[in-house]
Amino acid sequence: MSVSRRSSVFITAAAAVALAIPLVGCGSHGAKPEPTAVAAPPKPVIVTVAALETRSVQRRITAVGTLHGLERIQISAKVPGRIEKVLVDVGDRIKPGAVLVELDPTDFKLALDEAQRSLEKELSKLGLTEMPKGQFDAEQLPSMIRGRLLVDNARRRYERFRNLFQKNAGTNEEFEKAETDLRVEESTLLQTQLDIRATMAAVRYSQSVLETAQRQLAETRITAPPSDFPSVKELQQQGVGYVVAKRMATAGELATAGSSPLLELVIDDALKLRATVPERYASELQLGQAVEVRVEAYPNDVFQARIARISPTIDSESRTFEIEAYVPNNDHRLQHGCFAKGAIVTRTADQAIMAPAESVITYAGVTKIFCQDGDTVRDVPVALGVRDAGWVEVIGDLPAQAVAVTSGQTQLANGSRISVRQPLAVAAPQVMPASHLVDMEQLAPEVNSKNAVDQARNSQNSAGTR
């Protein structure tokens, strides 16, 4: 009985499940889909804006380069010798003609003495004790006077014997001897003249050797050269000196003539900015244009300069050409060799559109600003120009009287809705009414009496504890 009852219950449950399946399928087939919810429009981005301005700006060409001394001179020894003294060091300021290095003069003094003795020897052959001044007349030498007298005497004897021979009063032998004596004396006079010329040549040679020895002795004292360079004359500066930029010499070393330099001097009363400029600006530059020079050592200072040289050729690899601007440096703040940036003022633009620097953004290599268009924005690609105190020149297809977004650009795209945030008003500081002020002098007695009560209680508690 129990088995048949369980079987009937199982069959009844299975039938119920079988009937329920088609009913569920039929119900879902005829049902309509539920409507989907409509997405709410995005909220406007809260931004701040600022109107673009039209200003007059100066067009500048930026050039980078290096400052060089007006002139740079490497000092070498003209004669070889051991260095006795180096009288200057790096940073010393010196004037033209100042002694820089001294070489050992011993060998040159000996050479000078030898040249002096050789000259005296040659002069003694002419009967002189010193080199004649002005044009030398060799006819006044004793040997020439003696030679002319002998020739005159021989000529008179020859004339006398010739007259006697013509009158048959003299012999042929006497006439021929007189003629021979005349020719001998004339030849002797000619030889004397040749000897004097040779001696004079030897004297002049000895004199040049002496002068060379004197010059070499003087060159053992190495001095600063004159500063009469063309570049210095162009600046019309007076009293230009040098500064020692490098020292390579040490006392005791052997200096060789014309090889390794001993010192390097620089004229830095004015400097030359040598900078490169792109070739597209070649037509905008000319001599005498103003250049504003800045260096990293003095970021807040501007040094005025003028273009003095413009290269006539363009580098075919870099497509740039070199300019040279003279920078006055009387206070010697600028240093030879330092990096510098030059801004060359070319012209003035009266209708430049300026935007706040914070309104300009650059993304993926594209520079743009967002301009307000009602309650939306439009992005406008721009090129940047002159910068001036938080403002930058923008060049692009900008609408008239444009207003640029200055904050919130990272959340914007072209056509985004915006809500302009008004600047907050700064509240004035509140002043407490006089009735709320407390007179500290009136409050002091109450505070003092309270402190006295507290001290008495503490004393009683301490006594009870003991």
C-alpha cells in the first residue's frame, strides 16, 4: 500500500512539471520588451575664461650662441730659454706692455757681447770707433785719402816724363816706368775702394747681428701686446686691457720658441656673441640692429648689444648663418665662453592677438586653445609667437572678440558644454564690536583670586596626605 502511494505521488509531480513547461514558453513568446532608460545628458564642465587682447608687440628672432672675448691671444716665447718667473696668474687684469714672463737672459747677454766685439773689430778696419750716423762717405777715410794722393803723385810724374819723352829729353824706360806706376796706384786705389765696401758690408752685418742679439735679449721679458685691434677701434673704447684666461707656464720649465703657448689673454671689456640664425630670417637682419642678450648666470638681467657682423654664407647642412653682436662688458659681469640667448628686435606688430599663457595647451604635438561659443567650446589650433608677462601671442583662425578657456581644458573636447565659474568675491575682514572686547585689566583680579584659592586647596590636600 505504501509503495503504490509513493508511485502515484511521483507520477502526479512529473505530470505537473510537464504541463508547466509549455505554459512558460507560450507566455514569454507573446510578451513585449520592457522600454530601456534614456541616458541623461553630460553635465557641463565648470571652467574659467578670459578674453583675448590685441596688443602692439615687437617681433624678435631668437638666436643661441656663445660669448667670446673681443680678442683672444695666446702668448708664446719668441726665443727659447728656461722660465725664471711667471709674473701673472689666472684672473689677473693687465695693461698692454705689462711684463708677463721672464726667461733666463744669460746666453743672450753673452751673444750680445760677442756681437758688440765683432762690430768693433770691423769698424777698426775703417779707422772708426762707432757706427757712422746718417749717410757714410767712404771718400773721407784715411786709406782713400792716401790712395788718391798716391794716384795724383803718380799722374804728375807720368805727365812730366811724357813731356820729356815727347821733347826727346827723357828716356823711354823712364816714361814707361812712370806710366806703370800710375796704373799701379790707380789699381791700388780701386782695390782700396773695394776693400772699404767689403768692410762696410761686414760692419752692416755685424750691426744686424748686434741688433738681433739686443732684440733677443729684450724678448726674454715677454710682455702683453698692444690692444690696437680693429675690433677695439670700432668700439671706440679707451684703455682696453686684458684678463689672464689660462696659464700654462711654470717657473723652471723650458720654453721653446713659437710652439706651446705660455698664457692665454682675453679682452673682455666687450664681448662678441656668435650665434646662428635660421636662413629664413636672412632678409630681416641688418647691421646695427638691437639684440637683447640673456645668460643663465643673470636670468633677470638683459644686456644690450648690436649686430656687428653677418655671415655672407649659409651652412648647407644646418641651413643657418652666423651673426656677431658686440656686447659692452665694462663691469666684467659676463664671461668669455658662456652660453647666451639673443633676441633680435626686427619690427613692431600693432595687431597681435594675445592670450593668457594658461589657456594654451599642447597634446600629441598639436597646440590649441578652447574658445567659448555660447554654452559650448570650439578648439582652435594655433601657432605661438611673442611671450610677454604671462601672455602669449596666438596665431590661428580665431573668431572676433574671442574668449578663451583658462582652466578645466583637460575635461573638454570640441563641442563640450561648459559652465563659466565666476570669480569669487573676496570678503572684507570683520571687525569685532567694541562691546565684545574684554578689558584684561578688569579680568586680572578675578583670575588672581581664583589662582589663590586653588593654591590653598592644594596645600590642604598635601597636609592631609602627610
